[in-house]
Amino acid sequence: MGDEMTAEERALVEMDARLVRALEARPAVEIPAGFAARVAGQLPERRSVSLTPTYYGRNVMVACMVVLGVALLGLALDRTGGTTLGVALEWFVCAQFVALAMWLGVWRRGLR
Amino acid sequence: MVFSTLVRLTGSREHVDDLAQEVFLRLYRALPGFRGEALLSTYLYRITVNVAQNEWKRQRRDVRSTVSISDEVSGWEDRLEHPGPNAEEQMEEREFKQEVEEQLQQLSQVERTVLVLYHQEERTYEQIAEVLGMPIGTVRTHLHRGRKKMRDGLMARQATVEQATATQATATQAAERRAAWATR
């Protein structure tokens, strides 16, 4: 009785091992030639991307600097601008002009 | 990986290149939404399993008989090509593998998928759980249940073959005895 159980267990273990070996063996497959090209042919067309830079931001900044420069000139030539409000406005416009000039300088350095 | 997994899961080499193409197209379409939470291989396995399951459902609807992949791998010419001392063992091994494939196709979709991902693709329990979207414990259960069903099926077939062989041997012996009696 003990021998039968041992033999049966041995048969189970051997069957398990054979089964696992068979499952681990990969089926031999042959990838057809041109498969990659066939898949690529099914992909949707990509839109072409424009590589020409537009510099819209830079152009707007330069235009603003020109406007501010003209405003500064106008304020400087205005002899009646001695009021506190006039001086404050001059400093405000000057500060904006300087800030834009600094930004443009950093932007150009970043391009190099 | 994709081809071999599809062949094992569907049990057929028919339309495998179409199915593989579908897998890669789905992967391409899904890539923009891929955020890197899982490995790309997990994503690919998930798509492969889904495509295989769709194909399996289509096969069931069409009620087609599956072509054994073992038959397609080696024909009779290959079996007779190199006769040698191990030819019988090799043939026996090939037949055993064919029986394994047939038993694999008898399992449920989930059990078959778990077995293929675990043994053939060498995925871990965690990876399989992630691919199939189920708890690790469930993966283990399906794995053990599937292996047990296959083992029981194979042993039952082996017992049937042995019984048939024994019956044939008995019949042959009886015929030989009758022939010997008749010549006296």
C-alpha cells in the first residue's frame, strides 16, 4: 500500500515536471517578412510640423519698447510734468522700459 | 513575444499576423494616453490578451476546429528525417506536447492566459495580476487550478492509451494462440 502511494506520487511529480517543461517551451513562430512595413502602412499619416520660428513674443516686446520710449521722450520734453503724479508716471514708464530691455537681453542670450 | 503568446492563447496559427498587427496598432493608438504608471510590457501584454480573447470569442462563434500548432511545426517528413536511437523518445515528446496544447485549449480563457503568462512568458504573479486586473490570490488560484486540470486530463489520456495498448496486446496473444492451435 505504501509503495503504491509512493509510485502514484512519483507519477504525479513526473507528470507535473513534464507538463511545466512543455508549457515553458515556446511555440516556434515565424514572423513574416515585411511585417513591420505592413504595420507602418496601417498607421495614420502624421501632420507635418512647421520648423520656421515666428518670434511673435519678441516682436510684441520690441513694439512695446518703442511705445514706452516714445512716452518717456514725451514726458521728458513736457516742462509742466513737475507734479508728483508726473514724476511717478515717468519713473513707472522708465521702469517698464528697463524691464523689457533686460528681458530682451536675457532672451537673446538664451537663443545662443 | 506577441506572436508566440497569440499562438498559445488562440491555439491556432491562422490569422496570427493579422492579430499581431492589431496588437501593434492598438498599442500605437494607446501610446498618447500612456502615462508610465505601468511598464510598457505590461501594457503590451494586456493588449495581446484582449486581442486573443476577442479572437477566441470569434472562433467560438464560427465553431471552427482549431488547427494543432504541433502539427504545423513538424510534418511527417521532419519526423522521419533523422531516425536515430532517440527517434521514438522524440516522437513521444512531440505527441505529449500536442496533448498539452489540446488540454490547454480545454481550459477557460482566464486559466489558459494565466498559465501562458506564467510559464511561457515568465511573468510574476504581480505582473499577471496587473495585466489581467485581478488580485494576486486569484491569479494563484487560476494557475493551480489550470495546472491540476491539465495534469488530470493528461493522466486520464495516458491511462486510456495504456488500457488500449494492453487490450490490443491481449487480443494479439489470443490470435497467436488460436493460430498455434489451428496448426496442430
